[in-house]
Amino acid sequence: MRIRLFEGKRQIDFMGRRREAMIFSGVLILIAIVALAMRGLNFGLDFTGGTLIEVGYESPVELEAVRAGLATGGLPDTTIQHFGTARDVLIRIAPESGDTVESDLGDRVFRAIEVAATGPVELRRVEFVGPQVGDELTEDGGLAMLYAILGILIYVALRFEYRFAMGSVIALVHDVLITIGLFALFQIPFDLPVLAAVLAVIGYSLNDTIVVFDRIRENFRKIRKGDAVSIINTSLNQTIARTLVTSLTTLLVLSALFVFGGEIIHSFAFALIVGVVIGTYSSIYVAGTSVILMGVSKADLMPVKKEGERMDSMP
């Protein structure tokens, strides 16, 4: 027995709600901008520099006990989390001075943990990231996002029409800004895996938007009656099943990764979950609304008439 989702003809008035969608998006973007301006991103060790120490215990350990031992050893400002299991602990420490990280910091941390521990402790790895490397990663990460958006702008302009390119970039900026704004609002650590997730969100959102734009272009050429709003509505109704099924199946995987993947990748999975949800919404409302606001019409998308070709041979 086959189960068919979204079977039958749909005629949801998506564009009839575009004003409410614009207000909703505007509120989210305003919150994101205020959060970024007032609180800023909580950059992880990859960007700020510092020391990363992984230790293993013989039996499960409470993080509060580890934190208390480090505070007693003169290291109160640390970020501590379980790494995989309750016996594995990951400790992140920001640079103690503005320029360098002490070379013996790993030994100091391990000695403080050993004193507080009730059983054997194993030092598994110590990694140092200098502040200069962190600054370079911050700059390179920002440039990576700008280059990605610029490349998308050029591709869509050549593939469709420059107003479609602007609409896709508006949707992408909308998605990235809201995703990053949530990280600033809730002060979730922003590190290299999260940056990779944000770049993945750009690709995912663009793919969905291109599918919608391709159907809009096809319908502008095929449907002879109806204005731009009705044709875009028809296109969205024709692609909504594909959009929702793709997003829901992706969210199932990401939710499992967030719940069962361990604390170390929570930020990565969270960024992708937010990006998929916002990207699905923007492909329906933000991209379509942007095209309408920029005044795309049938004349812009009709094939160019060749010299000597009769008008009645045009599709």
C-alpha cells in the first residue's frame, strides 16, 4: 500500500500572506541585529585562541566536581563539558594574557584535576591555539561567507535574471543573519564546526530557492493568463510537497544528531536545524516576495524572439 503525501490539487495563497511574512522576518532580523550589536557572538576557542585539554576518568564524573577542582587550583574561568561519555571531559581555557598562551597550562590543569579526583585520570590531549591564528580564522570565515554569497549572485544572475539573483541573495542573507543572531542571543559557542554549518545552510537554502525560481520561470512562460502574484502562488503550490518532504527528512537526521550525537556537536546540529527551518520558510516567502517587489514580469522571462521568427511560434 502506497502512502501519497500532499496528494491532490493545492491552491494555498502564500503570497496573500506576504505582508505578514515581511513583518515576521523584519522582527526576527531586528532581534538578530540587536543581539549581535549588544551581546556579540560567543566565539569558541578556534577564533579566540586558548587551550583545549581532554582528560579521561576511570568512572563517570560530575562536571561540578571538575570545575571545583580547577577553581581550587587557581583556574576558575574554564568551559567544561562531557566529551562522548560521562567519563570523558573536555576543558577549554581562554588565553591568560593578551598575547600568548602559557606553555605549562596543560600541566597546571592536569595537576589540579588529579588533586581533586578520587581515582586515576588520563591526560589524552592538549591543544594550543594562538590569538593570531584565531584572528585569521575569524577574518577567513567572514570572507568565506562573502565569497559564497557573491558567487551565488553571479550564478543566479547568469542562470535566470538579475532580479532573481537579488531575491536569492536577500533570502540567503535573511537565513544567515537570523541563524547567527540566535547564536548571539543565547550565547551559544560559535566555532569552526558552526561556521561550516552556516556555509552548509547557504547551500541548502540556495538549492531550495533555485527549485522554486526554476518553476516560477517555467510558469511565467507557460501560463498565459494571470498576474505575477498568481503565477508565483501556483509555482509555490507545485513545489511545496518537494520542499516540505526534503526539509522534514533532513530535520529527522539533524534532530537525531542533536539528541544522540553528544554535547560536542550540539552547536553544529543546532545551527543546521535553525538554518533548515528558516531556509524552508525563506524559499517560500522571502524569495517569492523579493521577486514581486522587484517587479519581475512575463516580458522579462519570455525567450528572446529570433529575427524573422513569427510571433505565433512563441510559446
